[in-house]
Amino acid sequence: MAGERTNLAKILITEDELHTRNTLSLVLESAGYEVITADNGKEALERILKDKKGSELFDLLLLDIEMAALSGLQMLDELKKKGVNLPTIIITGFSDQQTLKKIRGRGCKEILIKPFSPEEVTAAVEKVLGKSGR
């Protein structure tokens, strides 16, 4: 089983709600993905910038919009400033048109609106990464 995982994507989940973070992690690990978690935007940004130096390699970012210290939108802006282009799925509890427009304007590939099902999560990941998972 561990050998199969090397062919699948490495996903960074950035979510401040423990239950949601753990659920996403479980769903994606069960689907065979390698999952790393961060509980805030600042930690995730540091991991991604470290990734840029070759320490880790992320294929996808699942990013909550509302977090303390560094929001998802602020984090996307910082990544853009640093020249990091990482496919991103946004996680949000907000579905108003203004919020969705801000998200789409930052180049996000998919948006998961809370609450979401495990099937919606895996479908969004497969859509962004392609059916092969990478």
C-alpha cells in the first residue's frame, strides 16, 4: 500500500477547525493521497515556501478562507507575491457572490462550501489533479 502512495499527490490541508481538518485528512488518506496538515495560514505558508526550496513537494493546497493570523485570501496573495503557483481548492462556509468572486479572482481551481461530503472532497481533488491523482 505504501508503494502505491508515492504515485499519488501530496496534499497540504490548511484548516483551523480541528474536526474539519481531521475529517479532510482521513477522507484523502483513505483515497490514497499523502496528506500534510497545517492549522493556520502562517504555518502553511512557511511549509510551502520551504517546499519551494526542495524540502517538500506539494501538488495541491486545500485552504480554508477564514483563519486567524493569516486568512486564506491573504495567504493566496502572499503565494502570488513569492511566485508560487500551487493548485488550490478553497474551503469556506460562505457562499455569497462577493466572497466567491474574491476567491475566483485569485485563480482557485475549486471551491468546497461547508458542509461538504467526503464524495465532494474526493471529486474536487480528482477534478483539480486529474483522475490519476497527480
